[in-house]
Amino acid sequence: QVQLMESGGGLVQAGGSLRLSCAASGSFFNDNTMSWYRQGPGKRRELVASITTRSITNVLDSVKGRFTISRDNTKKMVYLQMNDLEPDDTAVYYCNTFSQSVGWGQGTQVTVSS
């Protein structure tokens, strides 16, 4: 069964940190670049960060220096370490392959208060 399950969100004050986790089930994981996406209130879903199978990473300009993506291929996990959070980071965060080839999970809510 192919599935993605995000966790780790919460309510934090501006400047705080959170670590999001994504657990993947299915054989697709080790063959795919994995990504984190987010959808803020009234906004379209956007790509936040990606990591290739060889752990080459890329992140959205607005989160550079604050967010770090990582993966553990043995555990089929993807992580997003978020530091120095800002109110504009408030969103539901999702993981998926870079090509969005897997059904979306329920996401995890991140709320940053000013």
C-alpha cells in the first residue's frame, strides 16, 4: 500500500522551531526525489524543499538558511527541520514525491504566531 503520513506540526511563536516528519510506505520511496509542500490560508500549494535519492537538496528562496530537508532511506522517512519560523510559514505541510506521483496525505498544520 502506498501511503504518506506527515506529523510534527503545531503552534509556535515566531522565531521558534519545529521538525516535521513524513513516513512513507511503498516501494516508490528509494527511487524518488522527495519533497515538502505547503498550502497557506487562501494560497496555492507550493514546493518548499526537495531532496534527491543521493541527498542533494534544494529549498525555496524564502526559507533558505531556516529550513533543512533530510531523508533516511532505511526508514523511508523524510524530515523538515524548520528554524526561525515566521508567521508567513503558517500552512498545512505535506510531503510527496517531487513529481507528486503519490496520493496526498492529510498533512500537518503549522501555525506561527507573531
